[in-house]
Amino acid sequence: MPYLLVDRRRSRSLKRTATALRDGGARAVELGFPFSDPIADGPVLEAAHDRALRAGTSWADLLSACRTVSPILPTAVMTYGNPLWHRGLSTALRELAHAGATGLIVPDLPLEESPAFRAASRAAGLSLVLLAAPGVTRARLERIAQSSQGFLYLVSRYGTTGSQGGAASVDLRPLVSAAHRAAPELPVLLGFGVRDRASAAAAMATGADGIIVGSALEERIARGDSPEALTDWVRSLSVTSRRR
């Protein structure tokens, strides 16, 4: 699943980008709403958030992006809790669903505070995707997996997004296996640090059902890679799951 940060300066090229990602084999896309204090993003995505905010990217731009991308690929929106509460949780989620989004990811939402979001998401017709960190206990992971909808976002390492600056990866095979046992029908997707075929293969070797790629894609878009180059790059990441 590619992660695209919404930036109003790219609105005219967004359809071409989404089509290129689909043609490369992406099954869905994650649209990020820029935020002033992204808690887990590394330098590449931090800079992208800053550029998008300086350009005046707004909630209306996010809804427009959903309307553009969702006919091309199933679309999940990643945004922090503050923008949702500021707009009004129920209102915001209804707007996202009406614009074509089918999933919601809130990275600063802990399990204990998720019931209100799950209820509002369900009412709007959205699937609330929860995240689990690599240091999560087995019991807590099972609770998160059983509460997540759409898929489980499993962070692949300690540290931040991107290829640089993160701590060493951990053996995620036991966590992926535990999540599958807790919620057999729920796909497990790994994110953080996936940028090429080798890292994609390592992620999929854990038994995960898919990968999420953000910083490496942002780097390519920021430097002006063509749609054809994006298609080829996404295709190069295609690795078969070893789910047992």
C-alpha cells in the first residue's frame, strides 16, 4: 500500500500518480493529511508535511484528493486525532466517507481511546485501522488485532519512518503469527523502512499480508519521477506473502 501525503500543489498530478501506483500492482492507497507534529515520521515525511502545510493544504484538499483517488484504488485516510476533533469527529468521518474513503488510520489513537472512534467510523461506513508497535505484548496485540478493522498496521521497527535513523528491526514473525491467530481474517500489513525489493521481501518473509511504503515514494515524487518510473518501482516491490 503506497502512502501519499496530500499536498495541494500536486493536485493536478494526483490522478496520474494514483493510476501509476495501481498499474504497478498497488492494491490500495493511503492518503495522509499533513500535520504540524507527525509523531512517527522521519526527515523525509516531516519535510513533506511542512511543505504541504506551508502551501496551505486544507481539509478541503484532503476531500478532493479522496474523490480523485478512490475511483482508482481503495483509499484509507491517515490523520491525527486533533484535526478530527477540531472539525467534529462525526462530521469529519462522514465527509471522508462521502468523498470515497473506506478506511481511517489515526496514529496517535491508543487502543483504550478507540471505542468512540470505532463507533463513529462504523456509523460513517469507514473501517478503523489500528496500529501495533514492535514492543507490544502478546496479550495487547491480540486485543488490538481483534479491535482493528480493514487490516492491522504493524510497525516493523523501533524508530521513525524512512530508511535512515531508525533502530534495528526486530523479529516480527511471532507478532504476525499471533495477530493472525487472534483475527484470522484480518490482513496484517507492515510499515516503516520498506523502500526496495530486498526490504519488501524481508517484510513479507514474516508472514505479513502486505507492506506500506511512504518515505521512499515521497522521495521519488519530490524529485519528479515520471508515472512510468513510479509504476516500475512499485512493480519491483511485489513479493509473495509467506503467510502460514
